[in-house]
Amino acid sequence: MRMLLELIEYHWAEDIDDVLLLLGRLDVKTVPLAGGTYLLGLQDDSIEAVVDLRDLELAFISEDTRGVHIGAMTTLQQIVEAPLLRDFATGLLARAAHASSSSRLIRNSATIGGTVAAGRASQADLLTALVAMDAEVLVRSGSKTQIDLSGGTEERPGLALSGVVYKGKQERRIPCSEVGIERRPSELIIEVVIPRPSLSSGTSLMRVSRTPADVALLNAAALVEIEGNAYRKVRLAMGGPQWILSVCMRLSACLKGHPL
């Protein structure tokens, strides 16, 4: 297997600002390294540098009045086991994270940020569930006026940063379904934000695969909110390795207001 044959730099970042500076370089193609389940098998000879994100404290699951926040470095297994997600949206995210890989080893390595960044190449059912939940991805980018690389330390191999001057940094939210199109190479995924559904809502996840342990050939996730005896809101998302992840807008519109 070929993997990153032209790699010449490895950075172990301890600060998000350092990552933004490295990703913003134009002379060296630099990509973030999260769980590595996708990146390390990627056949891309243009990648010259990676930035290890493990020390950025981006592995978290929290909630506020508007919804749930999942840090980019949170693994799929942490999503499966999180008490907060067992009841949130009737457990859709936990079920989808578990279904995304039959291997606990992979779920312990793969992160939600890496999964979202890889898109359908990740072959993860979790992506479809996030789109059905109308999730958004918070990304951050930065700019610099000066950057100087030095040799790092014995505790942190690779190249350290010094002499950095900032012009500023920016954050924006991108719908989960549009990350592959909208996200720029210089932008780092910080967290995924999932709106809190109403108490009268339910969710479902369905998948078609050769065996229960195989990657889904086709998957579908639905969020349904009911008011009275009618559908108040319906979001149905479909995806798979050979499918463009999308929301079935016409079906959702037809069902809205329809009696049960």
C-alpha cells in the first residue's frame, strides 16, 4: 500500500493557532492528522506535511439550550458510549457511529472531524445521520505575516513554530452536507453542532449491506417531528459510498402537514 510517499514534515501541534498557520501555507501542502484511518491510506503524493491534532483538546461532547456540540477529535467509539447521546434524538448519533464500522479498533481511532472531512470516502453511516439532523460544522482559519520553523523538542518531535505574527482568524459554520464543497484547505474543523430536536420527534436509521458487518451500500436516516396528528417536520437523508449524500427535500415537503 502506498501512503504519503512525499511526506517531508510532521508537526505535533499544541495550539490551534499553530495548526492554522501551518494549514495556511501556500508553498507546502499541509493536511491535519486526526485519527488517521482515512489519511494514512490515501494515495496523494502532493501531501508534503501533516499536523497531528491529538493535543488540541478537541475531544469533547457537551450540550447547551440549542443542542449538542461534538469536538472534532471525538472518536466514533466515544460517541457510541457517551451518556449524553443515548437519549439525544432517540440515540440516532450513537447508533449511526456504531454502524459506521464493525471494528471497535477503527471506532477508537476514527474521529468525527476526520469522518466529516473525508465525506463519503469515509463510508460512515454517521454522516447521513448528521445531515438528517441538520448538523453544522464549525471551521476556523487564520492568516499570518511571518512564520519561522525550528527543530522541535525531544518530547514533541517534528517542527515547532516561532516568530509568528497574526493578521487575524475567522470562524464560520457550514452545513454538514456541504463540507466537501465549501470547506477550504486552510480551514480546520473545530466541532460539529447538532440542533436539539423537539420532544415530539423521533429518528430512524436504516442501511443496506451485504452482511451486518459490511459497509452500507445505501443508508438512510430520518428525523420526524409530530404536532397534533400531523407531520410538523420531516428530514430524510440518504447516502452511501457510491451516492452523493443528500436530503430528500421534495419528500420532506410533501409529508409536512400531512396527517399520520
